[in-house]
Amino acid sequence: MKHTTSILKLFSLALLLVTGAACTDNFDKINRKDYQVDKEELGREGYNVGASLKGLQGLVIPTEEHLYQFIEPLAAGAFAGYFSTTTEWTAKFETYNPPIDWQEAPFSDIMTRTYPFYRDLLQETEDPVALALGKLLRIIIMHRVTDMYGPIPYSKIISKTGDASLSVPYDSQEDVYKQMLKELDEVAATLKDNLSLSAEAYRKYDDVYQGDLSKWLKFTNSLKLRMAMRMTYVPEMQAEVRRIAEEAVTSGVLTANTDNAFLKVEENRPAMIFNDWNDSRIGADIISYMNGYKDPRREKMFTTVDVYDEYWNLVKGWVGIRIGIDATNKDYIITASSNYLTTKTDPIMWMNAAEITFLRAEGALRGWNMGGEAKDLYNQAIALSFEQWGVTEANTYAANTTDMPLIYTDALYYMYDDTAGPRSTITIAWEDGAENFERNLERIITQKWIANFPLGVESWSEFRRTGYPRLIPVVENKSGGIIDTNHMIRRLWYPPTEYTENADNINLAIGLLGGPDNGGTRLWWDKKPFQ
């Protein structure tokens, strides 16, 4: 990480989103990428709508390297078992004691960067398709935020007159979800009504599907399915969840890798975190699972390093770092641990067909109409992931009845060995019979977790929802007992500026949260009993 202070830190929440051109212009300058023209320049060509849509696209999985780093590899990606920190920081997310300035990024920075673009879009056009895409992008961005925090400001940010303010009352997470699902239906209806439009109408503003509204419609329905599945353990939502999930699948979701949502970027700046800064390496959890399964996707996903085989021969292999350690020698760790194989030309993944097919497999396992049998959908999802990564022999992998995750043995420091491992004994191949419901659920979530790499927020959320995959607890828990090491962190807490600049509303939000504002409080949908 390069320790530059974001200019956004200079803005207090009391000053955010005040109506007026000066504020809007300032946010444009903050969010401008080096290779893009700014909104004034775009406006001279009549492309302000496109600038707002592109700005929102760049915040779904943040394309700005610092913001991406704080949210994904340092926080959610670590909590999901994907990444671990290499630097000698003793205060960080993965040991549950992040510095104050780190705490602002996943909440304040996302809020302050998103809403100027969204407000501008509402003010600049009455085009129903552009507005629908803007609404969809806002939902995607804020869905990630609510799944990290719980209650957030949402329904009241944009007033009926079009003004915007973040100093508004929070919505409960239940209300946020219900509002988002309602809005997804509105987006889907608009897109469906406009499928005859040529892709050229929005191609230049769309870095995901290049103006193909039929694919945006599938994406919208897929997000609806993702959100429905998140609520499976909320007692009062059981019947509604099934209805929403079945409705989404019937309407059409991602089913092929040609449907995958990848943001095409001129330069993948998050790649510098791994290749230039070397602040993160691959986590012990995903390496332990994939090494145990002899997963052929490893060579496409991670770099190899020198390791000793069982006969003490030096060979190439994959090595992960245990989450939540206090690293003492960065140079040693980055040389001896596997890295994420990513380059500055790679697109940024938002969602893939494998994930959605795994969601359908879970729904079918629960007895819902998902357009196929659970076992078949599970095997299809594995095949989709293999195809996405350009790897063959998916059928052989899916039929494996013996291989299981390895016990984690630290290649660098013996004191970080997972002496309680292996955390899971789940094999890959499906097991028929109702008595195997929970084992097959663990299979689905574990394989979806592998296929979803590197989507940290989504995989951390699914771990909290289901308890799978079974992850290795952090070594250093510096929460002072607030977070249970075995249950792990359940949410991020609100940043300090909310308490200094939005005190009345944040105190009401704590009441909606249903527990103290700390990492041990479970979210509204986090209801499955601990195993």
C-alpha cells in the first residue's frame, strides 16, 4: 500500500452531497481516472449520462487501487479466506483492530463517491434505460455495503426534489433488502420493455455488456437470486425467499460464461496491489482446500513457489499464508508464498455463471424449482468454473469421492500450523439422499467459494450465512474479546466520522442493528445457528 491520504478524508459527512455545481465538480475531479476525460469535457459532447454510468461501474468492485485494497484483500477478502497481509502492520482488519483511517474506506468513501454520480444521473436524463442501469448499479454497490455493515442510509438519500444528502436516517437491513428487491423488479421491467434497442445505443457507456440489455436483464435477475438466497435463514422470510428465488430463475439468469459480468478496464489498477506493492498473498484457507482437492484451476489462479514434496525433493507448489498473523519479514513472505495471478490488462469480475448455477443448486437442494436437479446443477456449476478458467477434466474433478482439504502446515513459521485441522472433511462428489442435505450444502458453498475467487465481500457474506467453507480462525484476535475467535468477525463497524458528523442518525441505526456496533454483532440475515 502506498500511504497517500485520500482527499475524500477531508470531507465530513455534514458537507456531503450538498446540492450545487461546486460539490459535483469537486467529486468529478476526485474520481477521475488518469486515462479518462472529465465530466466537463464529456458534457461538451453531450456525454454526461455516460460519465455517471461509467463512474458507478467503477465503484461496484472498486477500480481505484486504494479503495479496492481496503475493501477486498485487506478486509473482506481476508475474512473470506482468500488473502493475507504480508506487511509488518500490527493493526489491520484481519486481526480485528484496523486503524481509524482504514475504517472509513468501506463505508464513507463508497458513499461519498457513489451518490454524486447517481444524483447527477437523475438530474441529467429522463431516459428510462439509463435511469434503470443507474438504479441497478446503485443497488449492486450498496448491497455490498449493507452486507458488510447492516443498516445503512438508503431510501431517504435522494429526496423527491432530487436533492441528495447522506445525513439522513438509516434503514434497517431488512428494509434495505426489501427496497432493493422492489427496485430490481422495476429495473427488470424497464429492461424487458426495451430489449429491442440496438446495443449501439449504450455501447460507449457500458464497460460490462457493451450495451446488450438482454445480458443486463439476466444480471438483474441473478442479483435478485443472490439476494434471495442470502435470506434463507431468516425465519419470517422463508416462503417469500422461495418465491423471489423461483421468480428470478424463471425470468432468466446467467447460465453460460458468455453471460459473465466482467468490467473491462483500460488498466486494472488493483493488480498493482499484488504485483507492485506486494502487500497481500494468497490465504491459507483456499490453498488448503485446493491443494487437498488437487484442483487444476490453481495454475490459472495462483503463482507457484519452491516447496518440498513428501520425499524432500524441491518442487513447485502452492503455498498460502494463515490469516491474522503478525508478519515479521515481508520479503521472505512474498518470496515463499503464492500470489494472485492477475495483470493490468485483466477485466474485473462482478459475477459469473458458475456462482448463479451453484445458487440454483442450493435452491434445488431446498426443494425449490430452479430449472434442474440439485446434483445436476452442482456439476454444471463446477464445469462452468473450469471452463471460465480454461481448465479441462471438470467431470473427473466433480466425481472425486476421496480427496478432501489438507491440514494447513505453515511453510514459513511452524507456530502458525493449524493444529486443530483439517477444518473440513468434505469431499467433492455429490452424495444422494436427504440425510446428506447438510453435507451437500457444504459442497455447494465450498465449490462456489472457489469459483467466486476473488470476490471477497460475496464470499465472506456466504460464509457468515452458512458457516461454509469451514475456515481457519485468525491467529491474532486483537478485538479485546469483542469478536469470538471461533465464530470470527460478523460485520464491520461504522467509521468514527459517523459518530462525529451524523450522531443522531447513527445512534438510531444502532437500534436497528439489534446489537452493539462492533464486529461481533450478527446481521439481520445472519441467523443460522453456529456449528
